[in-house]
Amino acid sequence: MRAIPNLLGTTLAASLLLAPAAQAAEATRIPDAVVETATQLRETALASDLGYRITESLTTEIGPRLPGSEADARAVQWAKAKFEALGYDKVWLEPVTFPKWERRSESARVTGRYAQPLSVTALGGSPGGTVEAEVVRFPDLAALEAAPAGSLDGRIAFIDYKMERARDGSGYGPGSRVRSRGPSAAIRAGAIGYLMRSAGTDSHRNPHTGITRFDEGLEPIPSAALSVPDADQLARLLALGQPVTVRLALDCGWDGEATSHNVIGEITGSSKPDEVVLIGGHLDSWDLGTGAIDDGAGVGLTMAAGKLIGDLDRAPARTIRVVAFANEEQGLWGGKAYAEKYADEVRKHQIAAESDFGAGRIYAISTGAPDYAQGAVKRIAQVLAPLGIEYAGDRGGPGPDISPFAAGGLAWARLAQDGTDYFDLHHTPDDTFDKIDPAALAQNVAAYAVFAYLAASAEGDFGSGTKADADGDADGK
């Protein structure tokens, strides 16, 4: 806080300006009594398989949940019924409308001298169409973006960029930009089709889907991702020095609008019910797997955390709000709708945290809260420490669906999960329930329950409404 000089003749107006600043600087506290309850809550959650069973229910009874699909609509009703069965005090739906994209079929094969099939999946947002043309390889996005206009006339662009594995998922940024920006760069160079090495870290013959974008004024072209082994195979064929032709056939595309819903459940606060601590994940998924790690686990573990807080003899001061967000995958539609609806209530939101990075163990907690609240965050971290979680200051940023609201001043927390193998499974047919470790998921439930309970019990705030601070993914994953 900027110092204000103590001068004779300081006006009354200046002293009034000082008062809110001094009040804002008062340290946020976590009372001892609630720490004891949080410690007991942590152990109860660790011994519970509730989050695992909720995730099993979603992925088994509903399966893949492509936004706007019939399964997506069933997932909304499943989530509403699950909140009610878990005993949440209040449950409701909020509509979210968005463009509807459908996948029907997809295939690719090398033709001519080296004829053989390739394993591909259409990128979300790609148009349908069949193209057969010579392939030109580029090592990365920058190389394709530097290609002169017309240099790829009548050909297929192929970016062969290898994503790097990292516990915090930091390799995904460059990989996802190949997916989101590559097709437009290919069109500008004259290409009639686009292929990319999947944004993934596995070695399985499973391509990774995900949303792409086409810049305004460009005519979209069929765009797809190759599995990692198939990208390697295509690169080896091109290295032989002879022209390689590929036939890419996609049946997919936009089909009007659809309406889904954010599904919301609340455990009512005991003394400040109009103030909320928000946790959640996104209800939709891509259609290749059953959306277990992305993001069935996030929905399951946050639902379970809220339920366990609701089972306490006394609720925390503030309300616990759990949100199963609609259509994160294709553009944060549910998160944006929530931020718009509650824009005038940002100060009523104490803090928010989203689970959308799989089901690996949480290893750190960080927040964008101001200095006066960091002591309270450290106190929360102390209760989380037996779970193997360390305090990490302000490292990282808000989860995808809360990032639009964080841009408007919502205080955020990040419970960082170990994502070392997350991009082996992400957006592939391998994203299925068997990949979830029950013990790791229970640790997540315990962490979210402790975090939400203590944040809702804090004396003071975490800075919502005092600044805009968003580092999340602006377009979904």
C-alpha cells in the first residue's frame, strides 16, 4: 500500500480515503476452533470413497458428454439429481447457450506408393470435407506461420511439434497453440487441409482432439490431429525424400445452437449465507473417452467435498457453492455465463478454486490473494501439509472456468495437481474411469474440503473485487 504523508492540515476527505485502505490491510485470520474441525474433516475425507463413487456414476451412467449432445442433457439431469441425493440445501440450473459442433466420422490414409492407414481425429470446430494432397511438414507453429502466402497451394500442412511432459502441464501451452492457431496459418499459406501431431505426451495410437479456431475472414479447412505414433510414421515417410500424399476425410461440423446448463449446489452458510466460497469442475467432456480425468474427477471430488462439509455438525460461516460448469471444452461457455450473471456480486464471492487437471495428487496451494490474506492461506496450507501439499505463494493462476470471473476481480486459489501423465490421456479414447487412483482422488477430496471449509470460516476476505488477476486458458482446453 502506498504511504500517505502525515501532514498538518490533512483534510477530512483525505482521512476518509485512508480509512478503507487501512481496513483492507487488516490481516485475514483463520480461527483456532475451525482449524480443529478442518483437521477432523481432512481425516474423514481421506477415509471416504465418495468422490470416487460419484465419478464412477457419472462416467458409467452417462459416458462421454459432448456439449449440446443428448448425453450432455442427461448429464445435467444426473448432476441435479446427484446434488439432491447428497443432501445439498439448494440445487438449481442456469442455462448456457452456445454453437453446437458434431463429430460423425473421420479417417485418413497415406495413398500411392506408401499406402497405409493413419489414426486421426477431427479437431473440434473443424468443418467436414475430403481432401487428398501432398503433405508438407513443419517442425513447429512458427515455421508454418512464416510460410509465404500461396506456398502451400493445393497441399496439406503438417506441424510435427512434440509436446514436452511436465508435472505442472506447462508443455501444453505451446502444444495447444499448434491446435488453435495452426489451421489459420495453414489457410494463409494456401493449404487445403491441416494435420498436427497431437498435443499429448503418450506413445499410444490414440489421437488427441480439442477445440480449434479459424480467424475471421478465412474459409475453414478440414483439420485433424494424428496420434503420436502416426505423426512419427508420417515424418519418417517424408524423410525418405519422396512426395507423400494423404487422403483426409472428415464428417463433422457446426449445426446450429444448443442450450445446456451450469448445475449448482449449495451448502448454506451458518452466519454469512449471502457470501460464498466456490469450488467445482466442468460437466462436459470430449466424445472419444468417457471424460473421467477431464473432468469427471473434478465434478466428483468437488461434489464430495461439499457433501462432507454439509455433514458437519455446524456449517461454516459462508455458503459452499459447487458448480458443474457447462461446455468448458469448446470455449469456457459455462464459466463466461457464470461470470456475466454474477458480475455485480464479485465481492460476495470469498474465493474460488476449480479442479480441472485430472485426478493426480495435489502437491501445492497458491492464490492470487493480496498480502493481507496470505497469512490465512498459509494457515490453510498448514492443515493441508499432512496431505503432501506445500504453500506456493501466488504461483500459477485460476482454473479455466473461473478465469473469466477472476478477470473481473474474483479471488482465486489453485490446488495444483500432479499432471505428469495427464496429457497421456487428455482428449483421447484412453480418458476412462480405470485411470483414476482411488487414494489420489480421496486426497483431492480432502484438500478441497479443507480449503473450502477454512476459506468459508475465515475472519476477513481474500481480496475479491479489489483487482483483476486472471492467467487461465481463455478458450478452453
